[in-house]
Amino acid sequence: MHTSMIDVNQTYRTTFTFSQEQVAQFAQVTGDNNPIHLDADYAAKTVFKQPIIHGFLGGSVFSRVFGTQFPGEGSVYLKQSMEFLRPMLVNTEYEAVFTVREVNRDKHQAVVATEIFDKSRNKLVLRGEATVMHPDKI
């Protein structure tokens, strides 16, 4: 086996943005057509003053990273908690940070802290914790 094993305190970081078109696509796929995400005039009358990204679209970066980058292909997502602390906006650069908190080699599972930061404001916008399984890397 030539794959590297993940360890406690290991971190992985990736940056990303979402466009308004991606928000609209997410709304179409999920059926969540809340105007707070899609209608600038409606959103202007809310506390946010502009459309915000669906919380689960923001959190979907966790699934992408676990399944394709860290630990990567072959990962099985077992659990995810999420706290939505601040609104996420389109065309804004975010950084997702993954920090391994626990490793159980017998079960090939890891508990990973999942965080998203607004890079321009250096503010935490979403935080949670995931449990993932990988037969070769955990």
C-alpha cells in the first residue's frame, strides 16, 4: 500500500467561490427556491440586503473535498454537523479548512473538524464536524 495515512492534527485547505448561476442550479436541483437566495429585490428587504448562498450549498464543499481530495476517492461520508454562523455570498472567496481530530484505524474512520472562512474578512462563516471512513487512508 503506497497511500499516505491521515493523522490527528493533519490539516487540509482549499479555496472556492460560488456564482449566482451555481446558486440557481442548486435551487433547481433541490427545489429550495426561497427568494432569499434568488431574488435580489426580495433579498434587499432582508437583514442580509442581498441574496445569500444556501447553507447546504456552502457545506457541499465538504463532500467534494472528502470524496475527491482529502482523504479522496473511496471515502465514505458517515456524519456531518454544521452551524451556519454568517451568511455566504456569491463571488466571494472562501477557504475550507479540514482538521483531523480523531483517528480510529480499526474502523478506518476519522473525525474531522470542518470550517469555512470568508477570506476577505477572515471570519468563520460555517463550522462543523464530520466522520469519514476510508479503507486505505485511515
